[in-house]
Amino acid sequence: MDILRQLESYEGLKLKDVVFSKTARNCMATFLYNPTLFVVADKVEEIESLLKSIFPSDVVVETKFVRSNLDKANIALFILNTITNNFPSLAKNFSIDDIKLTIDGMDILVDLYIDAQVHEFSAKSGREDDIANKLKENFFGNFKVVLNKKQDYVGESVDAIADSKEFQESIKFFENKVLYTITNVNHIVGKVEYNMALDFSKVQDTLSDCVVCGTVTRMDKRTYMRKTTRNGRTTEQEHIFYTFSIVNDGKYLSGSIFPRVAEEKKLEVVEVGRRVAMFGKFDNYKGRLNFTASALCVCDFDKYVPPVKFKHVNEHYHTITPEPYEDFEQSNMFGEINEGVSSEGLSKDYVVFDFETTGLESTKDEIIEIGAVKISKGKIVSTFSTFIKPTVPIPQEITELTHITEEMVADAPAINYVLPDFYKYCYGCGLVAHNIAFDYGFLSAIGKKMLYNFDNPQYDTMVLARNKLKGIKNYKLGTICEYLGVSLVGAHRAVNDCLATAKVFLKLI
């Protein structure tokens, strides 16, 4: 059509879709535009005139211009939704972290990292073109999509670090990206694919073509006068719109929705307390972000947390290598090595561990020493021990308690060197500690930051002692060792505490 060719001649403008209602005698044309190439105010009347020329005079022609915001987060969320809902074979083990975007002006390179098992099939099926076409329909840009095989993690690379800043930058911090899955959709205004909604409290700039969700706290019906021109005659007609407020996770969002004539009364069913999702855009209104919805549904929604891709166990030890352990008490000189050890103790492997730290809070304090011993077939077989260089000074009270000084940790490796080796040492073993909640709190916190999944079974010698030893004055490690006849030398030094805890554990299980 000549009209379409004329519309395509506008630089920075692209026709997205046209919706025509026979009953309402209304046509809505939606355009994408690049604000650096196209100024809406300069061309809107000219474009509406072109559209009116192809419809009968009694048809009301309306236009909607959607700014194409080449925002990485917006594009990545759209890709995740597209793959999840249209290409289930690609969606296996796929998360938003597997999307890498490179934007150079209007050229956008999309690298997608997918499972090797489906890579060849997907490439042959032309999924790159399918996804690129979806992107071109919804964003103004030149998209190229490349499917890459997702490589398995094979080991931790080790580089020297010079200072605290480099150490901090070497840790990949784990972050929950908050999204919401939308289900049980009942369309009220418009019909769009909702799929997933973003956390509107994190939006800081204008954003188009996005979905938000929440519980309605206010829905007010209002009117406005809209001008229409037919056969050269301009008239005003009253139309309905609604202003609203929704809340999600304690955060509030206000906005408005302008339904088509045929849908104006449908919004009356949306009452306070209903859970809704809306498709639309964020605008900057009087210095604050406001949401203008073009579609709304009543629905259910739940938080979606992308799966965490934890690292595999290292192939080799890189920095700290365990040392073999032999003890006179474990020799065969005076009887069976495993005498008195339960069948459970003989059939499983355990790592007994103990940390010394700069303080008591796992979220802000740091590990300065790791001590651990491994139990296999009821026998202590190896030790794992190292100081760790912290990024903060060691408090004086910690030095007085542990006798660990700044000089002792000055040349020690940083935690990002040590943790991969400790993960390998613990792999496949139960974790044992005295009052394990304290030490495991530190282990879990740093493990999540560095993407190591310490989900091993846990055993607490304090709990075991409370259940099996009655009548002792307290359940401190020293008291239990004395009661059971276990030697504890050099308390508050990690590996010494571990050896004693391991011997207590073997007597209690």
C-alpha cells in the first residue's frame, strides 16, 4: 500500500500495529519511534491525515506513539518472557543472567547462552531469527541474535591480588532479581501477554512496554473531554478514564488508564483489594514516575527468583591442599581403630570445621582462619588449615581471644582463593561443628556471594551432647571434652578445636 510506504519513509518511526473496531467505528494505530530521529509533535497531524484517508469518514482515527527505550533491563526481561512462553526447549535452565546485550547506537547484539543439548536443534530451527523478529516488533532497533552453547564451569582460575579493592571486585555477589510470574489472567482492558512483571519499586527512569502488578488500593473514575474531527468539523466528547494506586511488597505505584469506549465500564469490576497486572509505560510527571496503563487484567502473581547457577566442584586444589593426618590414638596398637563408632559413622564422610572471625555478624564480619578435619570410615584422615587475609583490621578483642595478629595474616591468601578449595574439601560430606549455626552462617553467606552451594547435611555436636550427655554443668566444647576424656589443646585456634570436636563427634554418634 502507498500509505504504508509513506509511513515507512519517516526516519525513526515504525508502525507497530493497527486495531480496528467495527462496532465502535474506531481505529487505533500504534507506532514505535526513536526520539533522537523523530519528533512526535512535528508529524502527528500529518500521520493522522494519512491514516484517515484510508478509512470512511465516520471512523475515528487515533494514534499512539511509544518511545522505543533501548534499555538493557527492559530488553532482557522481554527476551526472557519471549523464550519462556514461546520456546520451551530453550527455556530449560535459562535465566536472565544468560542474556548478554551489546548496544551500539541502533545496533543491538544479543548473545544468548543455552544448554548445549538444545543448541544445535535451536540453531537449525532458526530460533535466532524468531527471537530477533519479536524484538524488532517491540523495539526500534537493528537486532542480531546469536545462540551460544552454555559452557560448564570447570575450575576456579587463580590470579594474584594486590589489595583489598581488587579482592572485593573479584567476588561475584549473589543478587535476587525480583520478578513476578502472572497466572490465572482475566482480561479487563486490552489483551496482551503478561507473562512476567517487574519490580516497579526498582524503576528509576521512563520505561515503555512493561508489566507491573500489585493489589489495588484505590481506583477512581474520572472524565475528560476529547476532541475529534470529522469532515472538517471538530467536536468534543466526554470520555472516562481511571486513576489508581497499587501496592506490592509494601511499595506503592500510582497511575492512570484510558480505556477504549467499548471497555470504559469494564473497569468498574476492579475494586480495592483485587490483584491486578497492567501493561504500559512509566512517565515522568511533575518530577515523579507515574504509570500509564494501556491494558489491565485481574490475576494472581507470585515472586519469581531466577535459578542460581552455582559453580561446580574444582578439579584440583589450587591454593590450600589438605594434609594427611595420623594420630597415636588412632593406631592399631591397642585395639580396633573404629571401636565404638556407629554404623552411620563408618558409612559416611564428614568434615568437622571451625572458623575464627573478625566479629559475630556473618553479614559484615570476615573469616580470618579456617580449620577443618575430614572423617572417613570412622577415622580422622586429613586436615585443612589456613589463615585468611581480611579486608579490615582485626579487632583487638579478637586478637586477645584467638591470639591471631595482623602479622600472622599479612601474607595469607584472600577468601576468594581459599573458598574454592574448601568447597572441594567438603564436597559430598556432612558438615560438623560445635554450635554449627555460627560457623555455617559465615560459610553460607560467603558461599552465596561466590556462588558455591554449601547445602551439605549438618550435624551439631552441641545438640548431640545435649541429647546424649545428661548431668554435666554446661555444653561448652571444653566441658564436653573433659567429660569424654578428649584432649583440647590450644582452644580458639580453628584446627585444634576441629580435632577435639571430631573426636567428640565420633564418641557421640
